[in-house]
Amino acid sequence: MKTLLYLSVFTAILATCLPGSSAAGTQDQAMIAVHLQPAVVLQKGLAVCGIMTPPRCLAESCCFPWRTWNSDVNVHGDIGVAYHAYIAVINVDEADGISEATFGIEYTSSVRQFLWTNCGDAEFPGEGWPDSGGGNRITFNADNCQNEANGAVDVTDDVWIRGWAPLGWFYVYAYDDATFSVTARWNDSNPTLTVKDCAGMSSQLLYDYLGLAGFGASTGFSPCGPPEEATPVEQTTWGRIKRSYAPSNR
């Protein structure tokens, strides 16, 4: 009996500590995406965070009871074109909102990022940020918790639209085929990939559903839809990318 008890406790601890595990929370369906928009000329007083096109996730009826997922998240860019690469939490339950997000970034050598701007109220960058492999924690004040609805569930038309929270943006430019992706914050002693709701409750996000922008011939990935229904565009490529992020390689 004792052995079973110890095994149960050990299994519970292991489940919460292993990378890629999913600890339930109010935002356990949330995902962090990369959303590309053509860069605009920066002018004094221009709030670039405010001109971001909402990266919505849509689920439309098709051949009931199956669904077809569509997305407003733009995950592909052309070579030689400047973009604002927004980092945003999507699939947000707007009733609970987002007050914090911890994540990292990784991009290939053909990408040049010239500017990072935080869209939150404060940030706590880790070593190396905003270079490839770096991580950051973005927070929002209590009176600015990101809980504004981006849409609503329309049961009649079977359309599923959830909220979103902009975390920040990069000014990026690709000189050749390249990728720019979200990762965990690997430079923490315990790699972190979490969000917190407006009440401060933390949710562990799934590593398999992180945004990836592709440039040129490289394929991107939009993590739209509930985790059990989302599917990476190129699973073999995505698996290889994830393995390259392993903490043992840092």
C-alpha cells in the first residue's frame, strides 16, 4: 500500500515537472503564436501594439459533426520584406483573461531582428533576450489585464472565436528561407512556458502547440484550435526543431 502511495505521489510530481506536461488552469487551452504583419513606418506617437490585426481562431461547420479550422494568424512571410512579428497569446478564455506570459524565442541565422517592443506593462527578460534562445516574462497590471473579448461562440453557425493578448513585437527581416518560433523560456533553472489569468492562477501550456513563422520556402504553423484538434503543419520538421531546443544543448 505504501509503495502505491509513494508511486502516486512521484507520478504527480513528475507530471508537473516534465517539459511538455499540462497542468490544468483556467487558460490551459491557451497557446502562444507568432503573427506576421507588414512593417509600417515608425512615427512618434504610433502605438504599434495597437495596430495589430486580431489573430483570431475560427471553427466552422463542415460535414457535421466534424469541423474545419480557419485562422487569421499569418504565419508566412516573403524573403526580403520587413515585418512586425507579433507574439500573442491566442485561444484565450476572455472571462479569465491574461495577466502574465512566460516564453522564449528561437530563429534561424537568416532572420535579422532589429527591434523588440513590449506590449505589456512590465517585462523580465532572461539572459540573451531578445537574441535567439532567449526568454522573457511579460506582465500586465491589474487594471490592464487582457480580458477584452475578441468574439463570441455562435452556437447556431458553430463558429468558435476566442480572445487574445498581444505580448510584444519584433521588427524582422529574412534574407533567405528561415523560421522564427516561440519556445519555452529555456534559460530558467526550470524551463518555463506558462500564462497566468487575471486572478494570478497559472496554466502550463503545451509545447506541441507553439507558433512558428516561416519565410520563403519554410513552412509556418498556427496553433489555432483546441490542443486535441490542432495539428502541426509539418510534424517531422516541428519535432526536429523541438529537439534542437532541448535544455541539454544550452
